[in-house]
Amino acid sequence: MKRESFGTRLGFLMVSAGCAIGIGNVWRFPFVVGQNGGSVFVLFYLAFLLIMGVPVLTMELAVGRAGRASAIRAFNNLEPRGSKWHRTGSCAPWGAIC
């Protein structure tokens, strides 16, 4: 069975951004926090979003692209059985122990 894919890179980036960032998160949250004197919190929020979010997103995209399967099967495909990361796939709440 052929898997669906995006036609352009821009389309993929737009869908990813739309899924990750809700419109309330982009516009309303910083506005309300700024009105109530929490502008420094917004700066820390954006900094931690970049520091922690970008590496996790990169890892998730890399595993998904290389594994071409569900979370459990992707880890099975990418890591040999018995390695320390092989057990990570079975940590998914919907998965069985591999």
C-alpha cells in the first residue's frame, strides 16, 4: 500500500506549525500575560520553547521519517533488539511489549 506524502516542503511546514501552535497560543496568551505584567514569562516561555521544543520536534520527525511506521514499529525498525533504545517503543501507551 502506498503511503500519502506532502507535495511540497512548505505544505509540510504549514501543517506542522498549524498542529503544534494553536491560534490562542500565538495571539491571546502573550497578550493576556503582557496585560497582567508577565511579559518576562513570555520571554522565558519562548526561550524554553526553542531550547526544548526544537530538539524534540527534530527527533520525532527523524524517527518518523526513517522508520516509516507507527511509534513501536519505527523503533523496532531502527534499533536492533536488545539495545537500550529498543525498549522506548514499548513505552507508548497504546503499544504492547516488543
